[in-house]
Amino acid sequence: MQLISPTPAALTRTLGLLTASLFAATGLHAQDVSPAASHSAYGPSPDARTPTSDTSSDLGLTRVDTAILFYQEAGGRVKATEPVTSITFNGSDGEILSVKLTADSLTGATPNGAAPWKATQTFISPSKSKGVQTTTTSASGHSQTVTLPGTDIVASQYTADPHALPLDYGFRDTRYAVDLGYTTPIDAVTRLSFGGGLSTERDFKSLSGSFGLARDLFDKNTTVSAAVNLEYDTSNPYFGTPQPLTEMSALEKGPNQSKTVVNAVLGVTQVMNRNWLAQVNYSVGSANGYQTDPYRLISVVDGTTGAPVRYLYESRPKSRIRQSLYMGNKIALGPTVTDISGRLYHDSWGINSVTAEIAERVAITSALYVEPHLRYYSQSKANFFHDYLIDGQTLPDYASSDSRLGKFTATTVGLKVGLKVTTNGELYVRADSYNQTGAAHPATAIGDLKTENLFSGIKATSVIVGYTFAFQ
Amino acid sequence: MSYTATLQPQGLLAAAENGFVYQFGAMGSPCEIRMETHDASLALSLGEIAEAEALRIEHKYSRYLKDSCVSHINQSGGKAVALDAETVGLIAYADQCYTLSAGQFDITSGVLRRVWRFDGSANIPSPEEVDGLRDRVGWSKVGWHPPEISLPLDMEIDLGGLAKEYAVDLAVQRLQAISDTPVLVNFGGDLRVSGPRAKGGRWRVAIESVEDDSGTEGVIELSDGAITTSGDARRYLFKDGVRYGHILDPRTGWPVRDAPRSVTVAAPTCVEAGILSTLAMLHGRDAWSFLKSEGVKAWVLF
């Protein structure tokens, strides 16, 4: 007699979903047949919390997921390596404790915000006073340390080639993050969850906490949930916080800044029919405090020729209210599972966006699956977005040339391949190609800026390689 | 058409460990409900409710009963038949299982039993006899436009691979809806429990031996979910040194070669366990690796 122990694969999972729907349709009790609630007491069971699957649970099982992300932006810009390990402990009575550890190593260059120009542009970064060691100038030899004439101030100076997008090469950071989550059932149909996170890098720290409640209704055909998330961030830029919309110079000594974010999410998940699960979420959030990028500039150009006159630090409003409406669907048909989702977003900075996403998981064999996915995103610009400001005109209260606040469209095309290598272990590889397009030559461009590419959006490639396994 | 016959309960209540057992016959099998309560009248009413559910499903889905829903479909003479919501649900489920199993789970395969009689003899049908029936097998030939089904002339459907398991699941759910009493529902070896036993213990289920001496091969303990067993030691044919087990592959019309003699699968519901154990048998010699790759908790006897 041979004894086999669990971790269901595609067929079993699909069957679980279909069966849940069969009994949901009889008007009887889906609670014992829903994939999420089942698979419990006869031992360890299906996996669910792999990065791509979010339907069942790992009751009584400990799951470890280790992955490494490689991210590379085209044009020699940001390059990141991010190892992530998460451990989820599933208690036998429905409690779940999860711990996630992340380390990010970022290097490369980011656009400094200035517009490109036909001649070489020189930028001087703020730096510490003389005698104080600085590390910002260490990157790649693209900048040099200079002593500003007539002062004892050491600054870092770098240049951008003609027609090139000005990049700041002083970009190098390592981020460490810890996230904790705990979910516990308080009765047969209600779950309470708490979470907390801490993220730290040299010039930025973020602390967050969350609290959520989920309740199943109508024999678990419907789940309603509400959650609140609080976040407190402090920003302590390398050389102090610059005064917004003042000229880039060598001496900026503003104090550290902070912001608080409060976010609430209301959600409904519904079994629509025997092979369709739908989810609707509404989220509203308010961020208050310092939301400006302390390193980012905006060019002030000559109103006729477009030539750079000076560079100012950007400025963003202190308050931002965001709302979004999300609808997701998970549809199981035969050996495939389709995820289709859409999202509408609006914020008080004037950005409206639309996201549409589709992923289709196809089981090739019981141990191998492929999951192609496509994502489309389009947003309007923030009302204070400008490619540059014009010399002689009244300065606005807020101005930023950050392409993330501009109008753009982005598409992501990717493929994930997963291979079950042991009963409880899955190896997966996911590759994505991300491409932003925007207005490179806006009709309003002046002078010689008409011929420069003013869109600083990115093209990026990322690859994740991971292994997930579970044990009792 | 209504299939809600009113039937007199026939079962018997007897004392058993920690409570009562209610036993009756339905769907051609001995059935029993084990209940951990000391309230005899409650036990009797729970037993009768489960029996009523079993009889209702039998009368609705047995292919042997002339006025069952399945018989109406099988006697439709090629015309479309409109089905009630429950039947639409079951057939749609069977349809999905057909797709999911790439044709291995097929409710039209029962016709093959006309030439395959697994009586322990050496009466193997000729390839011609089998081929003569193959045109009459194949769910893809059926017109399925819910809520209507159009069965080609000479084809039949048989929900035998689904109905008993479905009845177990429904019975457990009905009993759970009216009482917290821990129950085990066992219809002819397809069984499911409502949850752990009264003091949090596990239910013990013996796996019947495939040998003739009727011992047990092992004991499974479970506190939730369902268990079914596919395979029957007594139903086979034996010729020229080859043992033909009773699991027929609907795609070939022939028994699966080297199929395990018995596959026992645990799953959240009886319906799932039943389909997984049937599919495992259809994988023949690879049954064990199929179950392993599916991560299903199972016991395989070769």
C-alpha cells in the first residue's frame, strides 16, 4: 500500500472550484466545499499562497517562498536586485502568521527632472560642508567633487550630454523591509487581521500598520471585507531638504520631513456562478505631508529659444486624496484559469487612470503550467505637471516634471512558467517587459525644445526566479 | 416534470459507539449514517432526512428506474430535453470534468457495459464488438445547451459515477444545516464526515482488502472531508494471464491496463474524491504518480 500526501495541482484546484460552484448552485452550503475553507483536517493540503494563486489555504502547513527579482531599465538607468523571502505559518484552526523579508539593492541613474537640451548641461548637487565625507559622488565616475569658488562648500558636479536626458548617477541605495501579518478567525464566518511593516533605506523610513475584518455571508457565497491602513514616512534627504521651487545650489539644509497616509478599503467577493469568482474593491486614501521628491529638478527655460536658464527644485502639494474602484474576476474553464481585472483611479492632483489586466494560466501537464499576462495602463497628467517652466512667468505653487505624474500609457507583457519539482515544491520564473509611452514632442514645446525628446518614461525588463515549498 | 417522490423511510436505528447508527439501502448499496448524539429521536430524524436525500437522488438519477430524469434523457429519441436547475448543475459539472480530464471522465461511457461484463470470467468481448459501440460513446457528440440536452439516438448517459457521491455531499450538508451533531455519512463506501468527532477526535475508516479473505488493508483517520474508493476486487475478467479491471477508458472502449485494484482518495467533498479516484484508475500504472502530482491524499493498492 502506498500512501501519498498532498499539495494539489491544477486539476485538483480547478475541481475544487467547480465543486464549490456546484454546491453553491444547489442553494446548500458552500462552506464545506469552497476551496478556501476546505482541505483541512485530513492533513496538510493545497497550496495557495504561491505568488500566482490566491484561492485555497495551507491549513497546518508552513510555506516558504524565496525569490529573487532582477530589474533593469533601458538606457543604463535603474538596476535593482531584490531578494525576497516570505514564510507563512498556518495554524490548524485557521490562524495565519506571515513574515516577509526584503532586501533591495538599487543602482544606476534616475532622470533628475531637467529637460534635455542641445548643449551640455551642468548640474551641481548639494553636498556636505568641507571636511565631511560624502558618498554620493562615488557612482560610476559620472560626477566629480568640486569646491565652490569663494566658499568652503564641497559640492558634487555632473553633466548631461547634448540631447541626452539629464540623469543623476548618484543613485545608489539599499532598502531593507520587514512585513508581518496575522489573521485569526473570531467565529465561523468572521476573520480579523492585523499587519505591520517597516522599511528603511538611507534617506527614507516607512512604518505602517493595518487592521481588517472580513465576514462571509450567504453560505460563503459572498465575503465582505473592510480594512484600514496607516502609514508614517520620514524623509531625510542626504543633504537636507531643499526649499521647493528654489534654485538648485550647493547648500540645502532643511529639516527632515514626514508624511502620514490613511487608507481604507471596502471589498466584496462573490461567487457569481459555478466557475466565476468576482471581486469589487473601493479604496479611498489621504496622504498628508511631504510628498515632493527632494532630489528632483525642473528646468526653467527661455521663453523663445527653450534654452535652460536655471534649475529649480520641484514642488508638490502636501495633500493628496486618492480613490480607486477595482473589479477582478477569476474564471475557471476546463484546464485554464483566467484572471481579468480593471481599475479606475482618480486623485486630487488631477490624475485619472484606467488599468486593464488579463492573465491566463494554462496547465500543460499536471506538473507544468504557463501563464501569459498582459496589462494596459493609461493616465492623465497631474494638474501641476510641466515638462519645464518658462522664465519670466509667475512661478506656480506646485510644479513637477516627474514622468510618473505626466500623461502616459504603459503596457506590460509577461510570461510565467511554473514547474512542480517535488510534491510540495514549485519552481517558477516570470519575465516581464514594461514599456511606457508618452508625449515626446508636445505641441506646446518652444524653441529648440521642439526637437528634444521630452518624455522621460521608462522601458524596463524584470525577471523573477523563485522557489516555493511547504512542510508540516 | 417533478422527481420528488414521497418515500417511506425504511432504515433502522441502532446504538453505536458514542451515539447511533442509522442503516438503510439505497442506490444499490448499504448506506449508513453515524451520529454522535445520545438523543435517539434526533438521531432517527437525522437518519431519515439523510435517507430521504439518498432516495430522492436515486429516483431522480438512477438509469435503472423508468421514470427517472436520466431515463427520460436516455429515452428522448434524439430530441432536446429541458432540465431542471439541479440536473443542469450536475451535467454542467460532468461536462467540465470531461474537459478537465481530456475525455477520461465521460458520462456517456455506460453503453460499453453491454459488452463488458465483469463477472470474474474469461468472456472478453471481441474488438469488433467494442468498436461497434464506440460511435455511441463520447460526450462531445452530445448537444449540451443548458438547460437543454440533446442526446443522439443510441447514446445514453449514466450519472452513476457522480450521483452517489453527490448524494453523500448533499446529505452531509442537509444534516449540518439542522444540527451540530457530528455525523459520518457512508453510501456504499463513498463517505464524508461533518467535521471532527464530538471530543475533537478523528473518525476511523477501514480500507477494505482487495483480497478475498476480507480483512482490512489499513485504517484512515479523518476529521473533515470525504473519502471514496474506486476499484472493486470482485469485478474483473481474467484471460490469457491478463487481468481486466472494471474501469473502462471511454476513449478506447477497453479496460485500463494495469489499473490499481483499488484507489482511495481523500478530498473536501465526496464528488471531488470520486472524480479523482476514477481519474486515478484511468491512469493505470501511473495512478500513483498522477495522484502524487495532483497532491491528493490517497491510498493506492496494486
